[in-house]
Amino acid sequence: MPATILVRYGELALKSPPVRREFERTLQRNIVEQFRTEGRACRLTADHGHLYVMTEEPAPAVRILRRVFGITSVSVVTEVPTDRAEITRVLLNVADPLLSPGRRFAIRARRTGSHNFTSQGLARDLGSEVLEKWPDRGLIVDLDHPDVELNVEVRGPKTYLYVDRHSGPGGLPLGVAGRVVALVDGPRGALGAFLMMKRGCRCAFVPTLEGERLTRDVLARFDPQARVERISTDPVATLESVAESTHADAVVLPLPVESYPESRQRWGDRVLFSPTVGFNEQEVGRRWQNVEELAA
């Protein structure tokens, strides 16, 4: 039986209705493209504010979805009708192997739509059911520092239960903004390219020798169709050539603050971005480590 993965997106929901619809369509296309690149199949459905991915292989699907810009988090869910008895039955089945004696737990309930119960009331009642089901386990309700979180999301006639929440890159769907070309000379340059992609820009990569692995093994996983151009002799000439051929709106460079005036003069009217200009090396390293974890 196919598994269902709940896909959440954040920033898209703040857009006007026409822009939001277009961004949601782009996000769906990007999801399908990522699955196709991996040689896997999926089926998408949507309601107001969430997407649902049906797949036969949930673990690889979660890894794929974590590389799709616009997605804030994903969860493998169990879908049940919005019926109190059925929600309780399934929740207890999910909780049983997780709640060993003495464990601290919390139930997080969210609700969308019109129902004869509140989110707080549902969480309280389900917590009571858990304690009554296993009185000999010494379970403890701990809303601040639980060992186990049991999540219940009621959305109209359907309810979704899940335990884990896996983060995504967030931002905007790839392709809703312009085109850029990025010099990838190491973690700083790679992070700059990633941050522009996170704002919806399609990015062509120009890696140095030091940036080849970062481009191939990390950045290209977020956009397998991205153009990668090796530097011939002069990095500036290569960047300019790729910018012209791709009709790029800007060039992304790993510039420190003191180098910006010189670079500005060298590039003339070309728009320059340097998203990491305010980061020290420790901040670059920490952020890039997070990017590598998403790409794994």
C-alpha cells in the first residue's frame, strides 16, 4: 500500500492568491522532476496549504523532498477519517512501540475546518487515552521536553498522524525568480549559490578545482538540470560567457566587503550578488554543513 507524505511549505502561503497558485504549480513540477531524475514514481494531491505525495518507497521519497526548494518540512503520515474513535485507535497503535516504560510524551494536535472539538481538547483527550491504555508503564506527559511527540493534524474530513518531521530547504520554488551564474570556489561560493537558489533563482555553476566536489555532490542534487561550466583560463571571462549564453540577470560571487568596490568596477553594469558577504568563516561552515545534510 502506498505511503503518504505530508509536504509543508511556508513562504508561499504569504503570497497573493494568483502568485501563490503559480508558485504552488512550480513547486509541484519541481517535485515531479526530482522524482523523475531519481527514477522513482510519485503521485501528488493538494489541499489548501499542503501537498501530499503518495509513493511506494517513503524513505527515499523523504530524501528527495528535502532537496526541493519551497518545502519547509515533510512527514510520513497515517491517514484516517476524522472520527474520534478511529483517531484514538490508530494513535494508540502508533504509540505502542514508541512508549516504553517511564518515557515522557506529548501530543500535538492541530485542526483546520469546522469540528465539534478544539485542538487543545483533542490533545488532552488523546493524552488521557494513552495514560489509561498503559497505566503500568509509568508514562509521563511532558509538553516541554518529551521523549516522544505524537502529532495529530485534523484537516476537514481527514486526519493525519505522524511522529517525525524532516526539515527541507524552505525558501521559494526553484524557477520563480531570475537566472544567475555563480562562482563556486569553496564552501563560501557554494553557499552563496545555494542561497540564491533558495530565493527561486535558476543557477548555473562555474566551479574552480576546489569547488568541483561541492558542485557535483551537493549543489547539483538540488537542481540536476543545472548547467555546470568549467573555468577555461580566466574565471571572470568564463562567468561572463556563461552569463551571456544563459541570459543571466546577475553574477553571484563570494566577495568579502573590502573587495566589493573593485569587483563592482570590474563588472561594469552587470548585477552582482554576494549573499555570504556578512558571514565569517565559522558561520559559512555551519550553514554549509546544514546544506550538505539536506543533500545527503
